[in-house]
Amino acid sequence: MKGKKGKESGPTVVNYDGKQFVAKENSENGEVSSATVFQYKQEGRILTGTYSGGEILTGTLIGLVDDQGHLRFRYNHVNVDYEIRGGECYSIPEQLADGRIRLHEKWKWNDDSKSEGTSIVEEILR
């Protein structure tokens, strides 16, 4: 299926639909921790998700999956201080020996700080 600009919107190399992830590493200026669980949904190339846990009361994300399974998305959440925070993230997948997906992420806050960071999240097997 093609979108308005003629780009394919069909299957991608990695399917994130129904997968859950947890943070393994994060930069000091990030709010995500090993207590934060991400739940992803994917339809075609569109990625959506929710996340919560640790310093995050509730969060959402929306973005795109490219041909190689790379993710580009925006995120927004409410933290334990009742602040609304958001930013953008670019993630590169790695297939682990046990079949799980590890995402290597580069992100940036879109608030006044404009600070950047990196994180690693890994798929949780259910």
C-alpha cells in the first residue's frame, strides 16, 4: 500500500506490534529507568505505544518504522512531579542471540533544556 507521497507503507524488516520493552541503560538526564515498561503497536509503518513506571506516571509515543526497522518517533509523558515532558528519539534495532530485539536510542528533549542522551531498551519475553 502506498501513502500520499508514493512511499510504501507495507511490512518492515522488524515488526514491533505487541512487543514490550524495558530500559537497560539511560543517560543521566533521562527519566526512563529499568522500572519503565514500553508497549508498542505497529500498523504498516506507523508505530504507537504507551509507557509507564519509575519516574513516568504515563506516556505515549507515535512515529514511523523504516525499511531496516529503525524507529523515528516523538514521545510525551507526565512524570512523578506532574510535569509534562516530551522529545524525539531515533532507535536502531539489534537482534539478540535469543531472538529478542535490543534498541539503541538517541533522544533529545524538546523543552527549554534541549538536552540529548542515549539509551538501550530490550524486549521483554512474555
